[in-house]
Amino acid sequence: MGYLDITSKTGTRTIPIFQKILETARGGFSLDMTGLTAGETISAGTPMTFDEATRKAKKATLTGDEPDEVSDAKGLLKNDVIIEDAAPVDVVLRGTVYARRVTPSIDQAHRDVLPLIIFSESR
């Protein structure tokens, strides 16, 4: 069969999330699986935080009380990532993202701590 075999995994995104990527965190990171379920997918554009010393990245969280929530986000996930041990992760630090294409949508608290990311409302 050869060329007729399916070569892509389900859950990969075909619509671009980023209009322009100007900078990513150097060297890439491996995914910290704490609190995540293996086999599921983290969507591109998800707010991420990372630790330079351990080279681990994880989903950003919201801390604090409404409406003064604060985020620990340092950037946005560049590509969809299937959750598995030490999955490679790239984090966008500076660029333009199509905010309406990111699922689930990005909270205002995350947006507030990412001043180098432009959240375009165009489709």
C-alpha cells in the first residue's frame, strides 16, 4: 500500500494559530506531565510557563481571586502536543496569534502578562 497509508495522528491542527512568530524560547523544553492525562492533546496557543533550570514546560495556571487573577504564563504553545513523557515543547514569546482560533479561548489574566503577544481578533 505504501503511499496510501495514513501518516498523521488525529488531533493535529490544520488551521494556523499564529499569524507571525517573532521569537520562541531558546532550546525548547520537555513537557511536565504533572496533572495531565497521557494521550490527550494540548492545543497550540495554550498559555505555558517554563523553568529555564529544569528545561520543563507546563500549562500556565491562574492564581488569585476574581477579578484580580494573575497568571504565571510566559508564552503560548507553538504547536499541538500529544501528552506523553518528555514530549518536546516550543513556547512562543513574541508574535501575533489569531485569538479566535485558539481553543479554549485565552483568559484576560493570561493576556495581561503576555505583553509581547498580539492577540488579533481577525479570523
